[in-house]
Amino acid sequence: MKSLFYMAMTVVCFMLSLPAQANVQPQPPAQSAPIDAFSFSFFGIGGTEMPLRDLRGKVLLVVNTATGCGFAGQFRDLQKLQDTYGKDGLVVIGVPSNDFGGQEPLDGDVLKKTVADTYGATFTLTQKTAVSGAAAHPFYLWAAKQGAGGLLSAKPRWNFHKYLIGRDGRVLASVPATTGPLDATFAAQIKSALSQKNDEKQ
């Protein structure tokens, strides 16, 4: 009898030592929020954070600028775009950068005043920002990988490179400085972007 008792106790102990098999379904890995242009944030020229999510549903034209560049006359044309299409939802954002040719020596209020006095440009400006190389702002690192503009124009290679961002946050066009803001084909792309309804939930 004792042997049977010890045998039964051994079986019970063995069963108790097995890991419990909970009836739990495996959970899928957590999904991070999809990344689009509105996932990023700049700092305004006065130092205030400027989250692009506050502009969700707008069409953005993000341009790296430089007051000392031969293309600086494009400040005027960018302002014309803002004046013409701002009411339809276009927001022009200038990103001053000294990355190309060291052609942006100014910063802050001095830069803002110079642009306004010289070119009549009053559209939104960020703080001076790196837009190329490993130190580039995260927006620029992301935008360069989106494939817009093809191999040669996917990322800025000089001042006044333009990214057109749709209402859904996708990069719709990526064009170099040699394409002016008022270029007919580019203007048509802007009009097309503005005509698109934003179906995302705000």
C-alpha cells in the first residue's frame, strides 16, 4: 500500500511541476503609428516648437532656403504661391539651411526681417536646420526615402529644393531648385494636391 501511495504522490508532484498551459492566444506585435509628414516637428524661427500634425489636412510645400543663394529670388514666387493658394489650404514652409555653399549666414529675427524686406516673403520659416547628410532633420531623412522625384531629385542637392506634401501626409513631388515655384507643371501638381479631399479622420 505504501508503495502505491508513494507512486501516486510522485505522479501528482510531477503533474504539478509541469508549466500551466493557459488558454491564451498569441498577441500580434504592437503596431506603431504610420509615419507620414505630419509625424514630424520643426522649431519655428522664434524657437517655438512647430508640430506638423497641427497642419494635418493641409497641403505643405517644404523648401530649404538660403538668402545668399542665386536662387533666392524664389522667395518672391513662394510668397505668391502662399498668397494665391493659402485660402485653399496650401502652407509654404521655408527651412533655412547652410548646408549648400554656406549660403545662409543669417538666422532668427535677422533672417526673417531680411527675407521680408528684400523679397516681401512672410510665409512660415523654421530655425536654421540641416537638411542633408547624416545630421539631416528627421523629416528630410524620411522624405528622401519616399522615392518621389527619382534618383536625382529624391533629396536636396542644393538650396530651394521643394517637397510637395499631400493632405494625407504623402510626398507627392520632390523637385530641385532649377524648377521654379511657378513652373507650369509644378503649379499643376499643387493645384491637383489642393483639389484632393482629405478622407482621414482628424
